Amino acid sequence: MEVSLAWYRQGIRIEDAETQYRLGIMHEKGLGVPCNHEEAARWFEQAAEQGDVRAQLHLGVMFSEGRGVARNEELAAKWFRRAADRGNTYAQLNLGLLYNAGRGVPKDEKEAIRWYQKAAEQGNNSAQYMLELLCLRDVRSSGSWRDNSESAGQHCRQNAERGSSSAQLSMGINYARGRGGVTQDYSEAARWYRRAAEQGNAYAQNSLGFMYDSGRGVERDDLEAVKWYRQAAGQGDASAQFNLGFMYDRGRGVEQDDLEAVNWYSQAAGQGDAHAQFYLGIMYGKGRGVVQDDAEAVRWFRQAADQGNADAQTSLGFMYDKGRGVAQDDAEAVRWYRKAADQGNISAQFNLGFMYVKGKGVVRDDVEAVHWYRKAADQGHADAQNSLGFMYDKGQGVAQDYVEAVRWYRLAADQGNTSAQINLGFMYDKGLGVRRDYVEAVRWFRLAAEQGNHYAQNSLGFMYDKGLGVPRDDVEAVRWYRLAAEQGNASAQFNLGFMYDKGEGIEQDYVEAVRWFFMAAQQGDAHAQFHLGVMYAKGRGVMRDETEAMRWYRMAAEQGNSSAQFSLGFMYAKGRGAVRDDVEAMYWYRAAAEQGHMEAQNSLGFMYAKGRGGLRNDHEAARWYAMAAEQGHNEAQNSLGFMYDKGRGVEQNNGMAIRWYRKAAEQGNASAQFNLGVMYGKGRGVERNDAEAVRWYRLAAEQGNTYAQNSLGFMYYKGRGVEQNDVEAVIWYRHAAEQGNAYAQNSLGFMYDRGRGVIQDYNEAVKWYRLAAEQRNARAQFQLGIMYEKGRGVIQDDAAAVRWYRLAAEQGNSYAQNSLGFMYEKGRGVQQDDQEALHWYRLAANQGNVHAMDSLGSLYAAGRGYVAQNDIEAMKWYRMAVEQGSVRAQYHIGVLYAAGRGGVPIDDDESMRRFCQAAMQGDSLAQAVLGMMYREGLGAVTRDELYACIWLDIAVNGGHEEARAWRDEAYAAIQEQQRGIVQRMIQEIVLEINAHSARNVFLPMED
């Protein structure tokens, strides 16, 4: 054949009839050359002219069907006759058909019967069947037939009784089908088949074999069936050859033998038996009894399909569908599926429906898909019932109808269709089309799972995992997950990995978790890819590798996994596993946030609030915080509360701030608890309530929130909301300070500085001040400056004091600005510079610092250096200081009234009033001046030695050493008995002075 084809391709003339016939077959079937019916007909004609019977038969068929040639039934009859005259049974049958129908030849039933009989006598089943039909229709082939079927049956019985095997066969057929004037009776049919069979009638032998095969009229007996099939097959009966091949194929009545099955299928197929051709195609397709050969399978399927065999048409469509043995061709697949479907083949109907669903070989059409699924489903095709259920489930091609979906799923599930069982399980799981029933869902999942369906096994594992429809059982969950995972189910592999990761139902094993995650991840499971990224990021079960974590996060993120998108954004935001890239972080955060991932929404809000990845946008920040907050994200709730608190991105609203702080605080968010405490402590959005503030501070403080710990310390220090307790204040300051909170470090330094709640310890005070100062805490820098200036806990060092004052002053601390001005004024630690002193005093004074106001007044009053003397300017600053509670400024104003300076006249009474106010507030200079005024009788007072002694003594005790000599002189001037009166009055006045002073005690900075 290969040589002949090569000659043909080279244009060499071929005259051998056998080769011409085979070339015709090759062109007809597309074997080694493109399918070309015209070329096939040309080669058949050349072979037929040389007398090749097979070519004559093929040529007759082609003219009859108009295939490769113009349809011409007269020429068809011509070629059938030539082959029929040579004894070809198929040509004889076809020629009979033409005479019977009057096509290409005159209608002549007698001639039709003659050709049917010739074919029937050679065992052609179709011809025998046609004879039977003609008999029952009372067709006259000679004068021996009666005018009705009953008389025909009687005549047939007479001939059968005389021993005619053909009549005996006809009697068997009549009884088998209840025709010819007899009632259907399989026992009687078998009796007549046996009589004809024993005479060697091949058709009867095959029919009797079938009776034993099916147990009709006789007891079912495969051995007996094989015996009779073999006798008929030995006579060349194609139907018997097929049946015998089938018995070998199935191992019935004989030992199963694929080689022998192929042998008999081949003999029948060679005679054109469509069933045998179809089954021979199956044997080639599966490589049973022959070397597996899809192309050869296609060849036999095509021969059977061309004869209208629906099973073969379906199989041929499948081969085109999958590209097996032929070039893949969806349109050709659809063409063959449709031929079979139109004949009612349910597999073809189902396949055709599938092609419409997928738009393969046809325009996608769900309505048409439903049409074909329904045809197959109505005939009980389980896959079609399941698919039709799916169409109702999803509303594809039909209106969505969960009840109808359940009905079709159940029909398929009851047949054991595992896909339908799973689908039905899901309907019960979700309560779609049926009342939600986890127990029923489990029942259907289990049926499919026990058949080995890995989807159902995974679903059943999940039900045990979550305790849905069954008691929660992690061990059982692991068992079902493993069964599915070992079949390659990616979801189950992920679930099994998760169980290993968490140690649920099995001993925790990160390495094993990674192994299963990896298997699922390689199949594209996004959840597994994300979790594998987590394992690399945390170094669990693998070496920590953030670059590898990023790789897996990205794979999952690109599939839309929101957790992976968030994690990828986080890695970019932190510069972990990749160079920090806020723009890229924003991109991935947004991708996750838009899917509702609340962590991503919160992070996206943070990026906008901080202006990372683009311009700061408080409105966008508030919008994303709100989305996360509404989902219950406590950090976002706290942040949203802050936005309302400060009026950032939203209109300032203390009530809304309180609302969101409270939601977060009630979830245990320490920052929100602290913020809520602040709102209660300051009475913002709520009525001020120190006890409530303390309650929220304590909740946050006990979680380690340093701001809350510092604030709680302050509340104990001040005695607000709790009983005043310096020891408790120190405890909470220390908790926060040891965690690095600069405010608390400064406050703890102050407690050691003043000996409050602890033994006074300047060294310890300096230690804590310094820790806070190095964190740029301005109050601590100022305090540390004082320690250096005074030489407390450190060696006295004016330069160091100036350095710390300057650091605090440059941050705007008014106390430090005032002290730095003082150092410049006095030239301590820096070169004396009144201009620089004036600069720093003014900065502090403009912030309301009373000491700076007083110092600024003194500079103007003295008119020193750079500053021109200006009593009016001095009086202005002194008055401002007094309004802020400055004691020393009271004294200075008294001096100006005494001298009539600063734009005021001399006023001894006002001067005396100011001195008295300053003295009663503890100013030792005012106390000394007041003492001297009483001793000398100056201004608005009369000389009084007792009051002189009182105020001079108080001044000395207040630290005014220059008043000591004056005090001693005053005491010498009074009598001994008067000294007791002086001491009693001193005690009373000091008590009052102390009461004034307590209101001006310097306190540590509140957070």
C-alpha cells in the first residue's frame, strides 16, 4: 500500500485492481491523504471496471448517495448488479432494496425478493429480515403466497413442518415478534430456531445463540450461546461473528480473550457489520488485543458511522473533539455528535450540549445546551441530569431555579453520579432549593467520597473540620483531607497542610505543612501559595527567606487572593524581601482593600494619612479607615476616632471620635482605651469624668500601653479619679519609662528629683532625665539643664546646662527659652549677650512664660547693654507677668510705684500692696524689703519693730541671706517677751504663704 501511494504521489500509472481499490479506500477515509470522495470514486471506478467486487459495491453506494459523484440511482443499480452477480450479499441486498422501492430500476417486488433470498441464503441478516417483512405484508413472489399475513403464516408453518429451514427460521421470527398470525412466544421461537439451526441455517444459529445469550425462551446459558454463535460465525455470518467477538470481549461462555475478540470483530467488520466496526474501533482505541492505534480506531469508527451507527458516530465525534487519531476539529466533532444525537443517542446528546456550553465547534448557546442536556436527561443519562441541574443552579440557558436544580441533581445522584452527589450536598450545605441541612449535605458528600471522589472527600473533611452535620472531629477531617490530597486535589492538599501547620487532628509539623502547601501551590491554589509565602516569611518548616515569601505572595496575589495582596503590600511597605516601595505597597493594599480585606483597608488608610506612596490625603485616609472600621477592625476604629478627634479628612466631631474610640476600646484596643481615657480626662465629647478616665487608662496600661501608663501615673500624682498616691504614680511612671516612653522618663526623673514616692536621688533623676532628653523630650532637656546649672546629680557645668537649655528652647520650650535668656544675661556657660538674652526672653514671654515676662521687664527697667532703658515697656511686661501669676513681677511693680516710674505716679499705698502680695506668695526679696520698710517706717507704713522682725525672719528662712544681719538688728531692738509674739505670728503667716505656694508648685509634664 505504501508503495502504491508513493507511485500515486509521483504520478505513476497504477493498473492493479487491488491497489486501485485500496487507494479509493484511503481517499474515502482520509488515510494518509486528505479525505477526497471524488478521488475515491475515480479509483473505485478503475478497480470496478477490472471486476473488483468490493469496488463495484463501493461505487454503487457512492452513486446511490451522491458522494464523490453526482447521484445516479441507475448507475448505482448497474454497479450493485455487477457485484451481486458475483455473489456479494450486500450488493444483493441493496439491489433488492432498489427493486423494492423502484429506484434506478422498475419497481418489482418479485425481483426484490429474488435478490433478498440470494443474500439471505448466504446468511445476510438484513436480507432475511426484509424477507420476513415482505412475507408479513403479503407480497407475492410467486403464486404461492396468500392474500393476508395469517394465511402467509400458515403457509410458512406448512413448509416448516416439511423441513424447510428458511420456513423454520421464519416461524422462529414470527414467534419472537408475535407476527404472522401467532402470539409472541419466545419458547416456541427458540424451538423453531433450533430446528433450522440444526439444519445449518446460519441466521437461525445466530438467533438461537441470542436466545441463550438473553435467556429468552430458554434458560440463560452463555456456553450454549457461544456454541451456536460459533457455528453461525463459522459459516461467515457477520452478526454471529460480532456476537462471538462480544462474548470473548466480555469473557462470557468463554475465557476472556481480547485477541480472539478482535479476530471475530475483524471478520464481521470486514463484511461491513457496523456494530463490529464500532467495537473494533474501541479495541484499537484502548489497545486491547491489538497495538493501541487511535488512527485505526478512527478508521473503524468512521466505517460504522457512515452506516449510521449512532455509537460509532458519537465515538468519532469524541476522537475529533480530543484530537485523537485525527487533527482536533471541534466543528467536525459537533457534526458527528449531532448525527448521533438526532438518532437519540444519549451520550451524543450530552456531548453536544457540552459543546454548546463551551462554544466548541458552535457559537456558545446555553439555551441550545439545555435543549440537548434535557433530551439526554429525560432518557436517564446521569451526567446530563447533573449538567441540567447545574444549568438551573446557575441560571444558564434557563431561568435560575434552585428547586429544579435540586430535582435533577437528585435524579443523577440516585444513580450514583458522584458529581451530582457533590452538587446536591452543596445545595443542602447552602440551603439552595432545599432547607439547609448539614446532616443531609454530609450524607451526599459521603456517598461520593466513598466512591473515591476527591472533591467529595475534601468537602467531607471540611464538614468534620468545622463540625457541620457531624460532631467536630479533626482526626476524621485529616483522614478525608489526606484521601483527597493523595489524589492530587489541590484544595485538600492545602487543607491538610493547614492542619499540619496548626497541629489540628495531627501532630504539628511545619515541614509536612510546607510539603502539602507546596503541592497545592504548584497546582495554582492561591490559598496554598499565600500560606507557603507565610511559611517562608516566618521561617516555619523552611529556612526564612523573605524573597521566596514575596514570590509566593505574588503568585497568589495575581490570582486575586486578598490576603496575599495585603501581605505583598506589607512587604513592600516595610522593604522586606524587596526594596521598600510605597507606590507598589499602595497598589497591592488597594487591590486587597477593594475586595473588602479590612487589614488592607486599614493599611491603605494609614498610607494616605502619612502621605506614603503619594501625597497625604486625609479624606482618603478617613474613607478607608471607615470601611475597615465598619467591619469591626479595632485599629481602624481607633484611627477613625482620631480623624474625628482632630478633624482630619472629616469634620471635627468629638461625639464621633468618642463613638469610634469606644468601639475599638471595647474590643481591647489599648490605644483606643488610652484615647478614650483622654477624652474623659479632658471632658471632650463627654462630661469630664476623672474616674472613667482612670478606668480606661488602667485597661490600656495593663496591656502595656506606655502612654496610658504615664497618664495613669499622672492621675495618681495629681489625685484625679483616684486617691493621690505618689508611690503608685512612680510605679506606673516606671512601667512606661522602662519601655522607653520619654514622657514617663521625664516624670520619673522629676519624682526622684523632688523625692516624691521615692527617696530623693539626684543621680537617678539625672539618669531618667537624660534618657528622655536623648529622645528629644524638651521638658527633660530643660530639667537636665537645671541639674547641670545647679550641679545636682552631675558636676556643675554651665556650658552643659546651656547646651541642654538650647536643645529644649529650639523645640519651643518656654522654660528653657527663659533659662537660656538668663544664661546669656548673666554670661554663664556663654559669653554675656543682652541682645541674645532679649531674644530668648521674648520668645518665652510670647508663649506666656511669666518668668520671661518678669526678666524682660527687668531688662527694660535696667536699660542694660543692648536694651534701652524704658520704664513703660518694663511696666508692660511686669503687668503681663502678674496677670499670669508671677510673684516677683508683683515686687517689681511695687518698686516702680515706690519710685513713680513706668508711667505711674509715686504711690506708696499701691507700692505697699504689691510688696505685701509678693511677700504673701513667698517672694523672699519682697519679704526682706517689707521688713526693712517696717524697720525704717518707709512709704505707707509706720515704723514697727515687731513686723520688721517677722518679715525679715521669714525672708531669711526663705533663703534671703542678706536679710540675716537686718533681722538680727531688729530682734536686738525688741524685748524678750515680744519675741514669742513674733514667732506665733511668723507661724501663722508662713502657713498662709505655704498655701499660696502650693498652688504654684511645678508639676511634671502631662502626656
